[in-house]
Amino acid sequence: MPAGPASNSSSHDALAELYESSRAIGMRDCIEDLLEEVLDQAQKLIKAEHAALMLYDEQVDRLVTACVRGYGSRAEELRNRSVTLGEGLSGWAGWERKAVRIGDVRKDSRYMEGLAEARSNLAVPLVVGNRLAGVLNVESERIDAFTAEHEKLLTVLGAQAALAIVACWVQRDLRSRIKQMEAVNRISRLAGEGGAIGATLNSMLELAQEIVPPAQCAILLLNPERSMLRVAAGQGYQAVARYLEIPVGRGVTGRCVETGETQVVEDLEAEGDRFDYIQGIPGAISEVAVPLLADGRIIGVFNAESVERAAFGEQEVQTLELVARQVASVVRGAQLLEETRRLAVTDSLTGLHNRRHFTRQLDENVRRSARYGERLALVLLDVDFFKTVNDRFGHQVGDRALQLLAGTLKEAVRETDQTARIGGEEFALLLLRCDRALALDIAERVRHQIRGLAIEELPEIDMDLSASVGVAFFPDDGADPKTLMRVADDALYKAKRRGRDQVVLASELGATR
């Protein structure tokens, strides 16, 4: 009986310390400060010299060391330790969701060495409901250093710590979601502003990386005719990756287009061969590819890569899919606008510029050539007796012949030159910074190629095409666009009067001009 009051006093002191410990933990709202406080209080409660706190990472399904006290020269090594559930005493406590207390670790095969001189160990899971937040682990050089009372105290402390840790996680996730929604709203506003497509896409990528910090993002657009993807905008991607053409079906992005589904790869080192991985950012370990869908078809891929393993959880993937919908809207809008602009300046049959656009290009380039003292050549071409082709073989064959002729013209000129269909069977070439010899060479080459035009799919048809060509030079034959067009046209009709299928220079017109 005399031992009763002392025992009650000891229990009262322990409860008081436990109350103060719980109160101290509850006052911390920063996760780093909270973890330090948990170890402080654990050491105070049971006078442990060596303690470590491991947090459970649901994405990788491992316990990862977050905080260490004591352990001497082994401390730094332990800070980098992570274990699977069931591995070591800490892993076992986390797996079973109950404390494990060992009086002599040298007699327990589950023990993974932390302290070289360790003899006893106590590992307590931090659990809320059935959710594991982590494991608190303490060690001692003495055998049977930890009692059942110590286990109870740390179990109660662990429950309070788990509540506080989960609360911090919830607050962190809530702040992250708020930040994500703000960024998504800003992306939505960008989608409606209608700015330059390149600048808009880059701004969207910057905002996406605010939402998913570990990611480096890129937008790849699909060329459906060639079944190839190419980077249209990217943050952090290697220069060489910007010029890659990725076939549909190859790599993570190519697989995304092929399947039409979001692709998530947690470990490229382990799964890269399966996807025929194509490197985007140096050292990438995980990747997400989300299809860009518009009008029920895939127009590209929104891609994110990270140097962290399993960087993209369910929440990050959902956010990236939301961003991808906005990106797809912007890209498709820009494509429709570009298509509208193209149709406004393009001949629908041949794909060459139309007369209106060509006239505008002629005006602009004559002014430019006058300013810089450069020469240019205007070549007008008219197919001889083209009505005969339509009458003999029908308009479908006639249309195909004009398309083949347009292809010949585009192949004959340089990228800086202009080609146009300016009438039914009349075409024009605007050759910039072009001397007389080059212009004549191009005109004669085109004329000869037209003689050999044939429709491969209809080899039995002999169209027997030829063309009359007129060539005028700025400033020699005309100092303004109207004069240049007139004299080139006069030269063309001079070619027809001479017997057709020939090239005539405006300078040959003489006084009759």
C-alpha cells in the first residue's frame, strides 16, 4: 500500500507531460515545425536519445524519413532512408498498424540497423482511423530500455501527432487546390483573349507548371497527313526535342495519340522500353501525356515530364487533363482562324495563292525592291488550248491537270518566291531578288515540264499540254505593279501570237509595248 501514492503521483506527472506534449503539437501548423515538435515531445516523455519520424508516402507506398534526432555519425544516412511497409521494425509497425517493442534487437531478424550500438527499439505507428500518417521510432543502447508505459505514452502522442500531420496535409492540399483553380481560371481567360497563338501557349505552360510544380510541360501538335507529332511550345525541353517528329504510336506521346487516352508512366527507367521512350527533358523519370481533343478528334498532346519518380498522382493528372481541354480549345480556335485566313488568300482547287492575294504581294514586293534597289521578275503563264482538255476528257481531268501544273510551279521556285492562279488556266510567278538568267531558266524549265505532265492514275490519257509564257522585270520593264503586270501580259500574248509553247521577254516587245 505505501507504494500507491508514489505510483499515482508518477502517473499524474506522466499524464501532465502528455497533455503538455499534445498541446505543443497542436499549436504547430507548419508541417516541418510539427515534425520537429513531435520528436521533441517524444524525447521528453520517455527520455529517448535516438529518435526518427518517418512519413507515409501513398504515391510510392513507402515510409520516408522526415526527421532524425541523435544517431551520431549515422544521422545523415538515416535521413535518406525509406522502407516499404513490412520492411524493418518501422515498416512492420506501419503495416500492422500497431506498436512493436523489442527488448533486444539482436534477437529479432526484422530489425534494420539504425544505431550501431542499438539493443532495444520501439516503433509506434501514427494512425488516424485506418489512415497511416507515419511511424515514430526510438532506439537505445540499453537492453529493455522501453517499457509498456513508454509504449502507451508514445501511442497516445502518436495519435495526436497523426491528427496534426493529416490536418497539415489537408490544409496543404486545400491550398494547392485553390492555387490550381486560380491558375485554371487564368488559363481559361487566356483561352478567350485571342492573342498570338505562340505567346498564349507559352503562357499556358507557365501557369500549368505553377499548378504542378514538379513538371516541365510541352504542347505537341499532330500533322494528321503525316501521322507525326511535333513540339509547338515547351518549357525546359532540350533544343533537339523541339525539332523532333514523333510518329503516332511511338513514345509516350505517340502512344497517347494512338490510344486516344491519357498515358501515365511513373518510372521511365523501368517502363521506358515498353513505350519506346523519347527523351524530352534531361533526367526525366515520370511522364504524363494527355490527348488534345477538339471536334471529336485528336489534334495534339499536352505532355508533362518530371525528374521525380511517380510525380503525377491522380490529382495532378486530373488537373493536367483540365488544362489540356483549355489548350485544345485555344489550338483549335487558332487552327480555324488560320484556315479561314488561308481560304481567303488561296485558290481552292490548286492550293496556290489567288489573284487578290498575289496582287497584294506584287504591290508590297515592288515597294520593297524599290526601297532596297533589288530586282524582281514577274512570270505570267497561260495553258494553251486548255478548253480542248475539258472538252475531250471532262472537267475532272481538267481540274486534275491544273493541280499537277500547280505542283510543278511550286517545285520550280524557291521558298521565298510567290505562286498564284490568277485566272481559269492562267498562273503567275513572282521571283524575288532574281536576275534575268535565273528567271529565264525557271520559265523555260516550267514550260518543258508542262509538256511532260501526265496523270499517273489515268495513263491512257494523253493531255498534250503546253503553255505560253511572258516575263517582265522590275525596274527595267516597269517601275510600278500595274505597268509590270501589263507588260508581262503583253509578252504572254506575244508568245501566243508567235505560235504558243514558248517564253517571251517584255524587253522583246520594243515600241509596240
